Amino acid sequence: MDAATDFSFYVQPTREQLAVSVKQFMRPQLRLARLLGVLLIALDFLFFSLGERTMGLFVALLGVSLIAVVPPLTVRSVVGKMAGVIGRPTQYRVDDQGVRMTSDLTEVFYRWAAVDRLDETPGLLIARTGQSGFFAVPIADLPPETAAEVTAFVRAHVPA
């Protein structure tokens, strides 16, 4: 393959990049938790207006927890379970077939047909593979021209 259709580079994924990827992938679930928290706080006013202070306080604390505590704890927990990839030199190969990620522990290959959607965040391409999977391609450490070429190439292979 020529250089226009084959990119190969080594990156050491960071905890921050992994956390951004997880937050992006879990955005609908985290948004739902926060929405439920807001609804519980709204329900709290009903309890207080009825004189149910203890129940109102419990519901308020539960609502605040769903807004401020549950989302970061969830992300931290998921990132912790995936900690084996953090800081491990990984080779990324992006070509017409798909994306291959190889480290000293694993080798994973995703064909383009498996990728449903592409989310872009600064320095990361996050490819979704169905409802329950994703992989991230860190491009922050690439030269800007190469990062732009990789991004355009991946975009061209993923449905809009």
C-alpha cells in the first residue's frame, strides 16, 4: 500500500485520553443519570412542601449524587478496568481494511464495516462499534499535518 492509504504510528495512550473516550462513549448514559438527578431534585420540592423533610432531604441527596457523584465515579470505574492499556506503547495502523492496534499484550483489528460512527475530540478519534463498543485512536502526538490526514482518511471510511 502507498503512504496515502496506510498510516502507521506508535502512541502511548494516557489515562486522560481514555477518560475522554469513555465519557464520549457513555455520554447518553451519563446524561440520563444527570437528568434523573434533576428530576429527583424537582420531586424534592414536593416533599418539602408536604412537610416531609426527611424524605425530601433523602431525595435531594440522591438527586445531587446522580448529578455530581455518579458520572465521575462511573467513568473512573470504567477507566480503572481498562487501565492495562494506559501508558503501554501501542502501534496503530490505519489503512483501507480498517484499524489495527498492537501492543505487547494485545492485537486488535477493526474492519471499517464494524464502525458505525466517528466522534472527534481534540487529539482523539473515537470510533463506535455498535451500542456497546468503541476504540480510540490518539492523534494528539502526531504532527498536525499527519493528524489531519489520518482524521480525513478515517472520516472517509466511516458512515456519517
